[in-house]
Amino acid sequence: MAGRLEHFTRALPGFGEAVGSMIGTIRAAGVPDATLELVHLRVSQINGCAFCVDTGTKGLRKNGEPDERIDMLPVWREAPGYSDAERAALALAEAATRIADRPDPVSDEVWAEAARHFDETALAGLVAQIALTNLFNHANVAIRRPVGAW
């Protein structure tokens, strides 16, 4: 499948720099990098963004994430090997991504569980990671960014 734009951040002056700044801010929020990367991959799986799933799995493997945790991510609720904090982050990521699936997409219960594991700054970082991943997923699907174009 051919892409529609080589890379939308290059076509929109200043956008790439702004995104880079956001990524730096998110990474400084106190959420472990592995958790941020698992959230990125799970959101990308939900949204069907092949480009982000490809880069996400490759990045996790490059950073030493065990194959079992990557392979079992779509069924993390039933799978062993995820911490309670990671489970809370993944539940928040799924709820905040599937906002049209139910009247109260991010329930108080989901939020409270995440807040049990992450302070306010880290929660803001998680929400920003989820939102930024959704932005990239939607953009990459719209422009048909091909797998391996990184």
C-alpha cells in the first residue's frame, strides 16, 4: 500500500518540533518508559495502526521487553506478567481510546485505579501519551503510512 504523504510532520512546519517537545514532557512525567511503550502499543492495536504497531513492537523488543509481554498485550487482563500499575495504565488507555463504546468511557473506577498507582503528574503524562498515540494512529491511518517507513 502506498502512502499518501511521506510524513505528515514534515508537511506541517513546526509540528515535528512541537511533538518532540510533547514527547519529552511526557517522558519526564514519572511513568516508567516500559509502561508508556506498552500503552502506545495497546492503543495502536485498538486503532489498527499497522505502522505504530510495527514500530511499537520493534521498540519494545529493542529495549529488552520480553516477547511474552509483547505477544500477550491484546489479552493483558487474562495474562500474567503485568504489574498492577501497568494494568491500571492499560485499562485507562483502553477506556480513553474507546470513548464511543459506552456512555461513561473513563469510569471513576478506572480513573481511581490509575490514581492509586500514579501521582497527578504521572496521570497527566499517561493521558497525554494516550492522546498523542491516538493522534498519531489517526494521522498514520489517514495518510496510509506504510509499515517500515520509519
